[in-house]
Amino acid sequence: MLFRRDGICARHIKLRQRRASHSATEVSHRGICRPLPWRQYAYQAYVLTEAHFLLYHGFTMQHVTLQTIAKASGFAVSTVSAVLRGQGDASRIKPSTQKEIIKIAESLGYQPNIIARALRSGKTGIVAIAASPAGFPIRQMRQSAVADSITRQGYRVHMFDFSWDRGNERAFLENITAISPEGLIISEISDNNPAAIEYLMMLKKRGVTVLSLDKIASAPIDQVYIDRFDVGYMATEYLIKLGHRKICYLLSRKTARGVAADRARGFEKAMADAGLKTSDDSFAWIKDGADDSEKGYRIVMEGLISPGKCTAVMTTNDLTAAGAMKGCIKLGIRIPADISLIGAEGLPIMDYLPVPLTSIAFPISQLAQTAGEVFVDAFNNSKHQMVKVKIDPYLIERSSCRKAR
């Protein structure tokens, strides 16, 4: 019988031989054996690749090792290891080589052996992501994209759904530390929450890698974020360029906090730069309502905005705009003939509204990729310097806005 020199097929066949009373086997140099329904339990050889061998025998992804990938790619184990740990650039490995190794690793279904890595480095690789995505599609998209980016780097992600304005931030963060995370990625925390910021700084001093997906001006931690000031400013500037002067923002000016307050400041700054004044009448909001889409609908139905009060309307997000559009259609207010309407976040489904919605979009994929890169560098590089990376939003121009008459 012929066996491969690496012994893989030999071990497999010997195991099958012990289970059978008798057998006859034929094996090719690059192949393995499959049982056929013969009394003699004969085996016929098939020429299969290394990946097929693993998949056929039900091996888990962890059985694909660095040595397996090195053999398949022709590169040294040390080179493969550096690339899959995200240290390819630091090790001065060519981008083309990195792409080739990653492609081969993905085709083999490779996943890092986290237990082995923890034993070698003394690190568990557990990363906690704390956010409040319920009811906010853009937050859900961001959390999912960032989690995927971190997971592909070989870390174990635990996601927590939590709202930071309930007054129990410290207790919540203490519960997170019970799983001993070595990394914590947070969002929806603002400068208005000093207690949460203080605890984040304490975790950072303990050696936990902390990254925020929202801007926290007062916190010296890594941040990758979309500045909501820019969102408010960009939407207002776009409407002003269309000739609109009477613009209403569906936002609570008096109670706005955190990113909502940043949006309001962006709106006011763009108006001021154009020589236009704002007042309480420039904002419209209601406190009650099941969700933002219902609030947008009720704002219109209760007459808080109308063609006589404004020629253009901005909303805090696309869901509010969708609700406002429904209200306008019901009241016979034409969009954009009577009122131009612009949303924020750039949800793809807004292209399917009765009037496709113009929106200021959030580049979630870019944010997630950048956040992953910053986190991995902070986690692995002892000389990492704190960074605050701002991701610029962009305009998606559809059919809901037109030039002012």
C-alpha cells in the first residue's frame, strides 16, 4: 500500500482497518480512501486536495493549522503567522503575499486556535461590544460590521445591548468585566456621561483595550466615529444650495444630547454661515411615540410642519423621514414639489419609498474596517499611540429634494 509521507492518510486508513474485520486498500500518493459497499470493505483512492480531505472527514476549522496553510501556499510558517495575526505590514510582507495567504486560509476554512494562542500569550482574546442597537437599524449595521471585522482577526466577540442613560452604567460595566475581556468596544457614550467615561479610563489603566465608535471629546481613548456635526451641516448646506431658506429640523433642540446635539449644532452653524437665523421654530419634535418613524408621522399630522412654515425638512434619521413622508402623502403634501425632505444614515431601503429619499449616508463598511485595524494595532502593539479617526459621511441624492421655487 502507498501512503502519503505526512502520514495523514496512513492514520486514517489504520483507524478504518481496526474497525473492519478485514479490508483491501488502494491509495494514490495524493489521495485518500473512501469506503464502498463491498463485503471486502475495499477502498478506492480519490485524488483530493488538502482542503477536500479536511472537509470530507468532517474536521473542524481548527484542524486547519498554520502549517497546513504554509504547505498549501509555499510560504514559511512565520510569514503565514504574521499575516493571519494582522502583523503583515509591520513585518514588511508584500501586500500581494498577504492577499494570497488570506485567500488560501479562507478557502481552507481556517480559524485561529484561540486556546493555544491564550496559552502562548497569556491573553484570552475576548472582546466585548457594548451598544444600544435595538430600534436603530444603522446601529445594528454598525455593531454587526465591527463585530465581523474583529472576529475575522481571530478574536472572540461578546455583544451586549445596553442604554447608557439609565443611571446604572457602572454596574453594567462591572458585569462586563466579569467575563475578563481584553478589549471593549463601546458606542452611544458622550461627554454628558462622566461616570461611564471615568470607568472606561479605569479599565484602560487595567490593560483593557478600549475603543469608542462615537466621538467623546473628553476621553483619551481610541475613537473611530462619524461626526454628527458634519451630518447636520452637510444636509443643511445641501438644502441651502438648492435655494431653501425656510428649513425645519425634526429634532428636539432643548433636550438634544450627545450626537443629537452635535446634529443641531451642525444645522445652526450651516445656517449661520449662510447668513440665516434659527429659532425654536426651526425645530419640531414630539416626546411620545413608539419609534422614530411614528414620531415623524405624527409631527406632520399634528401640523408642526407644513408648506406654509417651511420649504424643506431635515430629519435626525431615515426612519423619521419615512414617517414624515407617510404623513405628507396622507395630507396631500407633495414631495418634493411642496416640501423637500432629506434624511440621515443612508439606509438602502429608503430607495424603495414612494419618493426615494435623499440622505446623508454613513459609510459603515469603512468605519468597521478602520475600527478593526485600530483595535488590532492597539491590542498587539505596545507602542500604540491613541488615535481619533473621523469617517466622513456622504450624500446620496435621490428624488425627495428639489430647488426652491
